Amino acid sequence: MDSIILEALNISKTFYEPKAVKVLRDVNFSLNKGEFASIMGKSGCGKSTLLYILSTMDTDYEGDLRIDHISMKQKNEPELAYVRNEKIGFVFQFHYLLNEFSVLQNVMLPGLRLGKYSAEETEHRAFEKLKVLGIETEAKKKPNQLSGGQKQRVAIARALINDPLIIMADEPTGNLDKKNTEIVFNIFNELITNYQQTILVVTHDSEFARKTQRIIEMEDGTIIN
Amino acid sequence: MNFKLTWNIAVALLLAHLRQTIVAATGVTFSITMFIALLSFMGGLNKLLDGLVINRTPHIRLYNEIAAARHQPVDLTNAYRHSYNFVSSVKPQNKRLGIYNSKAIMEAIALDPRVQGLSPLITAQIFYNTGQVNITGLINGIDPNMENELFLFGDYIIAGKFIDLKNTPNSIILGKGIAKKMIVHLGDIIHVTPANGNQVPLKVVGIYQSGLEEIDNKQSYTSIATTQKLLDESNNYITDIQVKLKNITEAPKIAAYYRQVFNIDAMDIQTANSQFDTGSFIRSLISYTVGVTLLIVAGFGIYNILNMMIYEKLDSIAILKATGFSGKDVSRIFSTIALGIGIFGGLAGLILGFILSVIINHIPFNTTALPTIKTYPIDFNIGFYFIAGLFSFLTTYFAGYFPSKKASKVDPVIIIRGK
């Protein structure tokens, strides 16, 4: 279980507006398969910026990013979209569910985009994911009929639909109360132990971070620990 | 990305904004409806006005023109044959108006496969005598059956029957204007005097209205035989042969051919009535301009609503992009929305446009100038529907193009960080 699936090589980023500020300086780190890591740091230390670069959504950086040993630097926008679709699952602070679709359809969307399985199979798989997260009874509801904790679980199910290499989460518990935070953590933990899922979480909740296997601490755009 | 997924997402977004969608689609529907109705109505009107002339005008008219001889004697002398000769004060030839060998020419033309039919005609100047007054006029000697077949003569008879011209000897059908001036009715006897001075009594068997007042004030019809008698001419005297072709566009070519073969003057309809083409063209141009303007306005409606939708759906766009939808996918979703509005609004517009045309076609429209017209004219031309459909497709495509482009450029990082 020592294969590297995510590698950041000398990643630097500068914001030019309103004035040039170097937010990331030569960030180097790698993530192995099955690792449950968290990036910790104060607000403004560049941890979210780093995550968006690692997620391939932000392409304006120096250095190189390798996912599954493949460099992302040379890829164009549709190719990166495909990488996100196939290999990365996202969970954000805000759930970003589409209210026009049912919970089940929301989970299915990235699966349908990938098109690896038929629509029926994707639906079945989506239902299985909801079951794993214990919210299969809400499948037919619209997202706005769900509680905040439930929504976040649906978002996690959506992140899992394409069996991604890695799940990236940006403050996944930022909007949740203590009980729901615990539920989300337990889900992540379960994914690690039962499915050898790789998870990278950005958080400033030190209690949450302490429970993960590895803490990457950041300050002023660099990793200090 | 497969079309079904694009379509499903587009439909879901459309349904979520049902009211705006309907407003946008209604704009397209309205403009297409008006476009169809306007063009059909204008087309019908054009056909009607052209018909006024074309129904009455032969495609080719063969006649002897009063003109100077084409070759003056000096051109034939050996000394000056190759010179360019100027002759002043040339007078028209003393040529008789009757067509030479008219019977043989008519037989030859009747056998021409390009010809739909022909009708002989004698035109002559006459005076209508009423009391102390002589009114100048024009008499047309016609074969009533042939005339009706080719020029729908019967349609313009507002009193009496055209066939009585044949059945009643020494009969006349008067123009409406001249009948009114002379205060005569069906069955009355009138007197006319042709150029030779013999006054002849004729029985009025019909009143004729062409819709062109100038004609109705002057013209009257008798049978060929009556006219020949009136003019003291033999029974093969004919001044015009009117030819109707199967294909009107061939008229100038065939006219030139007849001119050469029969050594006679031949006038084609295009040369005689070029101004009608121009009038129709301008009217069509105006209706197309108005129609296209309506569509462009509808296009702006779609543009607006899509822009609003994109602004409201920034979150959705961001998450779609984060989970693996490329800019192209997103742009395709919004293009589909625009085209969906365009296609459904357009289809409804085509159907409503047809219905509106049918309704207009049933509105009574009675005008003394146009005796055969009872309702507003409509041209049910499938071409208008094609053009309208194509335009609605194009305008909605372009109306959707820029908002879609904008949606594809949404940066998910900015949206997600903003929360």
C-alpha cells in the first residue's frame, strides 16, 4: 500500500490582483493510496488554493502536479475535466446539489457524464452509494427537502459515484454541527478502512484533523510539517 | 457527453424556470406566427395584384404593329447597301392591322408543345352612341370559350353570362363603367359606330368588371363574328393572337422565335408588364424585413433569459465543472436550452401562423374593384414555413451562443471559493 497517487512538485502560485502576493512557495508532497490526510493551517495560509490546484480546477501555477503518475501540466481543459470526472471526487463546505434533480439523480450526474456504465447500472450504483451512507430512503427527494447533514452525505455519495482514486474535501464539516461532523468523519473513516479510499481533507478544525492518519501543516504558503 | 444527458439537464433547467421559459418561447411563437401570417397575406396580395394583370394579359401577343418599315428602299440599292443611311421624316408603313394567314399561324402555334392555349382577338376603336353623345371606346372581338379558358373571362362578368355572346347574335358585353355612363341594363339595345361609320345596334348580354377602372370605362366585348361584321371584314380577319404558355418564364424566348418564324410582331408579358415584378418584389422585401425584425427581437428575449438563468445557476455550473463536465459540455447544455426554446416556440409559431392565415383567409373582403375576391387573399406557400423555421433556428442559436460561451467560461474555483 505504498503506491503514490498524488504528487505535488515545487508548486508555486502568485496572485497578481490587487498586487502580487506569492500564496504558495515550492510546495512538495505526495499522497499514497489509502491514506487519510488532512491539510491544516490558518485562514489565508494557502491551503484551499493548494487544494484547487491539486484538484486540477486551478491551472494557473508553477511546478508540476502528477495524478496517478501522469503530469497534469500538459493537459487541456476537456482532458482535465475528464480527469476530475474519473479520478477525483469532491466534497465542499457547501453541498452544491442541484435542486432541479432528485437526490439520486444528483449522485448519478458525474456517473452519467463518465458513461462507463449504462444509465440503469449507474442508477443502481448511485443507490448503493446512498445505502453505504445510510440515506437511501431520501433518494427520491429533492435536495432542498433534506437537512444540512443529509445534504453533505449526498455530496459524499456523489463524490464516490465513479470510484475515484482520491476524494478531496474542502472544509467538509465547516457548515455542520458536532453530531453531523462526527457522522461525516465516521463515513470517511469507514471508506478508508473498508474500501481503501484515499482522502485529502482541507480543514481548520483541529479536532477533525487530529483524528486523520496524517496532518500536513501549512503556514504562509509552505508546508511546515 | 451523450445527447440524452445534455438534454435531461437542459430540460431540468428549463422546467425549473418554467415561467421565463414560456415567456421566451412565446416571444418566438409570436414572431413566427406574425412572420407566417404577414408573408402569407402579402404573398396572397401579390398574387392577386399580379393576377389582375396576368389573368388578363397573354404571355405572348402576336400582332401587326403600326411602324415604319424596318428596311427603307435606300438600304436595298446597290450603291448604298453597305452604308449607314440616315432617312428623315420616315412615316409608318400603310400596313393592315389584320394578321396575314392568321388561320395557318394559329394552327401552327396550337401544335407547339410549349403552348398551353391560344385565343384570337380583334381590337377596334369604336364610338358608343347614346343620345347626342358619342363616347370613344374599344371593342374586343373574342371567342368566348377560348377567352374564358385562358383568361378566366367568366370570372369578371358581374351580370349576365359570357356564353350568351356566342348564343345571341349581335350581342355585346359592356364594361361596367361604360354601361353606367350609358345607363343601360341587361337586354337593352345600344348603338356603336366603328371607324367605317356604319352604326350598328347590339344587344347587351352582360356587364364586365376587370377591376381596372380605365378598362371598364372603355372596353366591351363581342364575338369574333360580330366584330368582323361590324368592321366589314372577312371571316379570317384577326388583329391579335393571344398565346398562353405552360411556363411563363419562357415568354421572351418564344416571342422572339415567333417573331422570326411568322414575320410578325410579338410582345412578351415580361416586357409589357415589367413594373409588376418590381412591385411584388418591394412588397415581399418589406414583409421579410418586418418578419426578420420580429425574430431578432425574440432572439434578444432568449438572450436575456439565458443570461439571467446562467447568473442564477452559477453554483450548478461550478459543480458540474468540478465533477467533470468540461466547458464544452456546459456550453452545449445552454445551447440546447436556447434551441429547445427556439424549436418549440418556432413549431408552435408555425402552427399558429397557419391557423392565423386560415382565419385571415376567411375574413370577408368585398371591393367593387375586385369582383372575384370574396375574402382576404392568402398564399399558402410551404416555402414561408421553411424560411420561418430556419430563421427561428438561426436566431435562437445565435441568441444562445454568447450566453453559452459565457457559461462555459465560468471558473468553478472563483464560485466555490466565494462561498
